[in-house]
Amino acid sequence: MLIRRPRHLDRAFSHPAILKVRHWLPTWLGTQVLVLGLVSAFTDIASEMIVPLLPLFVTTVLGGSAVAVGLIDGMADMTSSVMQVIAGRRVDKTGRRRPLVLLGYSISGAVRPLMALAMAPWQVIAVRVTDRVGKGLRTSPRESLLAAVATPETRGRIYGFHNAMDTMGQVFAPLLVIGLLALLHGNLRLIFMLAALPGLLGLAIVTLFMREAKDSHPQPRVRPFSWVPPPEIRPLLIPLSIFTLGAASDMFLLLKVSRDHGSVTTQALLWSCLAVVKVFSALAGGPMVDRFGARLTISLGWLVYVAIYLSMAFFSDPFIVGALFLIYGLFHGLTEGPQKSLVAALASHRNKGTCFGWYGLVTGVLSLPAGLLFGWLWDHFGQEAAFSTSAGFALVALVVLWLMPLKPRQGKA
């Protein structure tokens, strides 16, 4: 049974101290946006404390192979992507978002501590896939809820803020892991157990403070379930598919950096600093969307991607590579939030959940063949060919993005 928010919490929001704090916040940063941002931050901390340690845990503690490591994220991402479409369709059919958001966070919070009990690689895969089932169930309803509380004038800032909060985990989690590894003498299982705490805190926040969107209502004329994306989102999915198919995992960038900065501590600090750049660029990317449009902002982010990947192909100096790695954070801030903002602008009212589901499906499922392609090029033709090919895909996607007839319902494309 889902927990209802106690009535006294509504009275708490009218307390003079709370109202004074709200006075200093921007008007577009409503309670819903702030609550969803906080829960994403705490959940991401819990996730980022575990994921970077999984390759070491699987190969050294459990004696698994590199294939098992590859299957963990590949199967997890594909599961999450499929669940996003199903959850988004459910939202459009019932008009209710809160139950799926709570269910998704509850599943992830419940299974994440089980990682500490895993005794075989297949158990790690099972826990990780179940965790991503929770992510898939909550993502489309959450993005649809943000779209419901946003206006065409504030949509970019709202998604930019949420993207920044969602990246906070990557800022603090590596620092926590460094400290816990030293304090607990490398006890990975105990770190996995402690990683559940911020996730449970996030679950408590979303359970107590998140409300259903005011526009929530059943959609009686919703289309039957279909594995065909709604017409309004198809022009955007084409350039996104091209870009995603050529975009490799950030782990390949970290692999290049690690060849010159071999210290685990240095890599963790670089990963944390990259997240700081992501946060600030996400906060800047939101206002850019509201002022100049999502398509122009996304194009700028893709151009940053092209420049960084071409530079990574031909530079090997440790300081230059480290600087490029940090500048790469601009790409995330200028694309992730603006892309979601554009999806919200293109989708019709009755198809918002489904459109967000298809956005997650395309960007999630294609990440697996993208990683395999990049890795194959790296192994057979060298990292120069891999990075250059990825930049070429991005350039083609950029051209196609401007050729597509994007027609937003409200706001700027």
C-alpha cells in the first residue's frame, strides 16, 4: 500500500520560516520540482557509490569475467529502457504519476542493499537489473510530472535544475567512496550496505512530500498500446538515434584518462570534478533553452561533443587530456536537460508519458551497440579511429536535427 502524505505536512509548508526560505527561491522552483530534485540527488549518490566498484567487485571478490562486467550495464540499461515505455504508457492511460514514481523508488531502495549479499556474478546482474526496473518505472512518470508543472517559459530551467540535482551524486559519491575505502579497509560489501542509506532518505522525501500533478486525470481516448512511437516525437528520435549509436560510454573517456593518470584517487577526483562541471552547465543550459530554444542549445552541446572527441583522438598529453575530460562536462549540461525539455514541448498532452518512454528507450537500448562498436574500433583500429568515428556520428546527427520538422506544442524548439 502506498503511503499517503500526513496532513500536518501541508501545514508545515505554511510555517513562517518555510515561507521566508521560499521567498528567496525563484518562482519557477516549486515544491514539486524541489522535491523531485532532492530525491534524484540522494538516489544518485546511492547508485554512484556502488556502480564504480562493481567491476572490481565482480572480477576480484566474485571471480567473474570481463563478459559478466559488460552484461551488468548492458542488460540493466536495456531493461530500464523497455520499462520506461511501459510506465509512460500507463501514465497516459490512467493520468496518475505518483504511484509509479513511488513504486520505482521503492523497488530500487529495497534491492540495492542485496548487492552486499551477492555470492556469484549472476546475482549481481539480477540485483542490478531489478534496480533498473525501478528506474524504468519511475523515470517517464517523473519527467511527465515535471512537464505538468512547467510552463513554456520555465520548462528549460526546470529540466536543467533537475538534471543538475540528478548529477549531484556523481559529485559526492566518489569522495565518499574514497573515504570509506580507507576507513573500512576496502570492505566492498559494507560499502554497498551503507550506500542504501541515501537511497532510503530519498525514498522518504518523495513519499512524504510529492503530490500528484493537478492535471492528473484518466485519458479515456488514449490509443491502444503499440510499439510505434507517437507521431509528434518521431522527428526527434531520428537524430537522437544517430547520435546515440555513435556515442560511447563515458567509461571510455575515463579509460583514456586512466592511462595517464593511473592513481585510483586521481581518477575518482577527476570523475567528481567532471560532475561539478555537469551541474553548473546544466544550470546554465536551462535558461538557454527558455531564451534561445532547445534545438540551438542541444546543437551547441553536440558541437562540444564533436570538439572533445576529435581532440581526444589526437592529443595524448596528460594535462591536455585531463582538461578535455573536464570540459566534456559541458556536453552533458547542454544536452540532457534540453533534450527532455524538447520532448515535453513536442509531446501532446495525452502522450507525454509515452513520448518520454520512447526517448528513454532509444537513448538506452542503442547505448549497448554503441559501446560495442566503439570498443571494437578501439581494439582493431586504435583509439584515434574510435573517437573520430564517434565525432562523425555526432556531426551527422547535428545536420539531421536541423533538417527535421520539429513542431512544439508550446515554447521554442
